Amino acid sequence: MVLETLNPMHYNITSLVPDTMPVATVPILILMCFVFLMWNHEETSSIPGPGYCMGIGPLISHGRFLWMGVGNACNYYNKTYGDFVRVWISGEETFIISK
């Protein structure tokens, strides 16, 4: 009896998988791809600084300010990007101007 239940031929697996994809699935997949592309689209800025990258850039720059402190983080961004830098602090776009 145990061997009968473990036999893969005992179950009809093809009855569990539908023959065709439901008609509504294709437009939903196309819509999800479109939304994903729009979400990842970022406008190029003339001001240098870390990229947005689906919200990861603001989290990294805010975390750097919390971890390193304002002075050290500003020095890091100025060495990396120059005298005029765009970063995010607490989710808000912030400009660092130094010379």
C-alpha cells in the first residue's frame, strides 16, 4: 500500500497543470513589465551624486550620513563627486556645496 502511494504513475500530473495559459495572464504580465520599466526609469540629472536605483541610493546615502556623521560623509561625497553634490537625507534631496 505504501509503495502504491509513492508510485509517480499513480497520480495524473497532467490534470493538475492547465493546457493553456489563461487569457488574462498575458496582459497582466505586459502591464507589470511596463510598470517595472517606469519605476526603474530615472531622469538624468546634471548634478552629480549617487543614483536613485529604485530607492536604494537614498537609503545608502542616508545610512552613510548616520554612520559616518555629517562632516565625514560630506567629505566623502565631495572627494567622490566634486564640489556640488546631490544626496538624500531623510528621504529628501539635499545639495552639498563646498570648496
